[in-house]
Amino acid sequence: MKQSVDLHSFHEKLDRNNLGPLWASIHDLNTIEPKARPIPYLWKRELIEKHLEEAEDLLQVGDGADRRAVFLINPGMKDLIPYGWGGATHTLYAAVQAVKPGEIAPAHRHTTTALRFIMKGEGGSGRVNGEKIPFEPGDYLITPTWTWHDHTNQGEETIMWMDCLDVPFTLFMNVCFTEFYPEKQQELLVPDDYSSKRYQGGMVRPISDRSPSIAPLGRYKWELTQKGLDGLSEFEPDPFDGYAIEYINPSTGKDANNRIGARMQKLPPKFFGKAHRHVHSNVYHVFKGSGYTVMNGVKFEWSEGDFFVIPPWVWHEHVNLSETEDALLFSTNDLPIMEAFDFERKEEYRENGGSQIITEVFVPIEE
Ligand SMILES: [Fe+2]
Ligand SMILES: [Fe+2]
């Protein structure tokens, strides 16, 4: 006993001297499995949009607010300063942004890398590194690291989109830089929709693009994504993810955004996905349809416009109960980071025929 008291005071002495005893810490530092900060969670569309509408009345974009966006804070990360590190998961920030007719979200650039998925509203466009890029609902857009970007709405209705950035990862890496453009909008340097036009052939690239320094395509139109899903749908679905495609950089075949992966997946009517888990985390946005996802035995019911997150190493399976309607899920992930550092691994759920037993139903905040 005397020895353990001595050991305890020795540990305290080490701590006072900013040193640590590995023999007492190793099991917390090298865990048997990941102990993720973020928890499985879901935000209802109504909750986010109601608060975003309130922000529409309270602040004007370009006049006091650079961006009008409400971001998701994972309850498991809420105590991290500042603002839960803006984490929907430990690596990914996700938000819904609204731009009213006539507003301009001013130009800036940052080392965080960004992508957008247009949820609703016509007449929106952005400028990215000197190119004007118009967009419509269903389009997927990227703003690679350190590229100037601003957004505007020349239509007649409010435009909303999902933003996803690697904010928590960038904070953790201590590598965040931001710079503001001297004017509200950046100068246009190339013809409008330049990158889409250069890549409209799909599976061919301009000969100058064998090794581009940044991703050469900024906009992925919904009609092309839909075509990709239609082609796949002639065959058997993936047992875990249904019909799922990834947005790629057409010059390299790698992820469109080099630090954040993005997918569109279709769960056909009566699709009961099998459960699996993986190290990479996901932020999901329900683009169309309804259904549910079971995460570690808890049922998360979702419908159009909702968001939910799958943290690392959490068992999950997706279900579409509809007899007639597809469910379309847009999602982002940190797979590019996990693969770059050889962290990725996955496992199939073998018990109970590959389906988890539901022990609880998640009750979302409806305030
Ligand atoms: Fe930005
Ligand atoms: Fe998965």
C-alpha cells in the first residue's frame, strides 16, 4: 500500500513537471478501439430552417455578416473551444447557408477546403478563382483550399445550400489561414462556367490537365449525377449503400475535393441495407425521400432536408421503407484523410443476418 501511495504522489510530481507516466496512461493513449468524440446525431430540417429564417431577419449578408449560415454542432464536441470546433464530426464542419435575392456573400479564401450541395432556390452563382459558376438545386460544387470565393443570388427566392469544410481538422492541425479580398466580388478572369465547358465530355480531359495543381472542375451538375445513378440502377445495389457514386476530380480520378469525399446514394424502394462500420465519418443530408438509419442499435428516422452524422467505428445501416419512392442521400466524409494516413478500416456486421436489433428510437429536438 505504501508503494502505491508513493506511486500516486510520484505521478503528481511528474504532472507538476509537465511529464507523464506511460505505464499508467498507455491504455488511454493506445485504445483497443477508437473512442470517438462525436456521437451519432440527427438535426431536423425544420429546426435548422426556422433558425436560419430568424437569422434572415436579424442580419444582412455583405453588411455586418460575411456569411449567413447555421452550422451543426455535435453534442459530443460541444465543450471544445471555440464553438465545438465547428464539428458535425471530429473532422467535418457542416452548415446550411442562406442567401437572399440581391445579396453578395463577399470574397475570401482560407486553407480550409470547402464544398457545397445546393438544396433549393434558382438564380444563384458563385465566383471561384476568377470563374463565375452558376448553380441549381442538386448541384455539387467545390472550393479547393486557398481559392477566392464569393456567392450571390440574382434570382427571386432565397437560395439554400449545405456547406461542408474541414474546419475541425484544420483547427486540430493548427494550419488555418484566412484572407479577405479587397472588393466585395473578385475579378472575373475566365469565361463564365469555364471549367464545366472544358470538362463537358465527361471521360476526356484537356491535354494541358495531366497534372493540374488544383481540381480543374468546380461544378458537378445534378443531371450528370442522376445519369450516373440511373446507369448503376440497372444492376444489383451495394448491400450496404444501395446505388452510390462519388464525385471525382476528372483529371486524376481521385476525390473532387482532395480532403473531403462526397457521395450521392440512392436507396431504392424497400431497400434494407446491411450494417457495417468504418473508421471514416460521414455527414448525411437527405436530398429526397424518407427512411431511417440505425446507428449502434438506435433508430434515426429521417426525411427530406434532414441532416445526420455517422461517427467513426459506429455500426450503421440504411433503410428505405417506401414501396414506390427512391431515397436520395448526399453525404460527405473524411475518407481522403483516413486513406492518406493509412487509418481506414471497415468491418461487416455478422450477427442477426447483418441487421442490428433496434433498442431505442432517437427523439430529435423540435424547438
Ligand atoms: Fe469560405
Ligand atoms: Fe457506411
